[in-house]
Amino acid sequence: MNTMNSQRVNEIIAANGADRMNSLAILEDVQREYNFLPRAAIEQVAKELHMPLGHVYQLATFFKAFSLSPKGEHQCKVCLGTACHVKGGALILETLEKELKIKVGSTTVDGKVSLEGVRCLGACALAPIVVVDNQPHGQMTADAAVRMVKEATAPKGAAAPAPVPAPKPAAKVPVRGVDLSAVPPRG
């Protein structure tokens, strides 16, 4: 994890024009640099942009994309929107919590993985969806999600884990007399 470097924060501010109109872009770049928004960086952004500190904190806490605490080297997000929940998203999240020995919203002790539950990723036809390091994976199972996270966190050059198998076909479930499994998938 990077230590906060005030010179680097000044470079980010300058690269974005040192204008308060660009405060969100500056915070995004700071987060990209440090994997979270360090308090000292938020204070520096407020000072350099001549903005009240409370306003910068308001931006940092309003937008879900920002984090005030360090995130893991790898991000794992499990969709809990309606379609994903119905198709097992909650079970996937529970399994990952047990496997990683953390609760949702936390990071593993070694700083490798952060686990989040998110509302809807907008790809309900692929439910349930798990996103690992910004790569979405649809029609996941709990076991496949665990293998995928292990694969993402395996040391480079380590023996490759067993491949993630394709998900099983959905069971035929009649909905108001219509067999939806006969409908070809989109896309």
C-alpha cells in the first residue's frame, strides 16, 4: 500500500487544472493512486482548491465509489439486486465471507481482497453476477466465485488453480404458465 505523498497529490491536482470544478476528478485520481482517500489527501485537496474541508468530505462520503479506508489489492463485488438475489447472490456473498474470513464491506487481514455487496449492476440476464477487479462474471455459483477470487489473488507464477467450470443450465421454471427456459438468452 502506498504511503500518502503530498507532492504526488499536488501533481494530481495540477494535472486536473487545480480547479474546484474538477474536485471529483481529483478525488478519483487520488483514490486510484492510493486505493482509498487518505485523510491527509482530502485535507490537501480542500486547501489547494480553496474549498471547505467539510465540502470535500461530503463529496468523498456521498459517492459510493470513494472509500475513506484502504481497500484490498483485489476488489470483489457481489450483486444483490433482485435477479441476482433470487438466483443465489446472497449465498455467493455468504460463501465468500466464510472463505475469506471477513464480513461484507471489509478487507482481508493481509490486504489482498475487499468484499462488497452491491445493489444492481444492470445485467440481470446474467444473474447472479460477481465482479472481480472490474471484470464482471455472470451466471456464477458460490464455488466458482471462490475459485475465481483464489485465482485472482494467487501469486504470479504459482500453479494455476482448477479452471472455473461453466455454470449449470437453469432449471425449467414455469412463470404464469410460460416456460422461460425455452427462451434463447440475449446477447
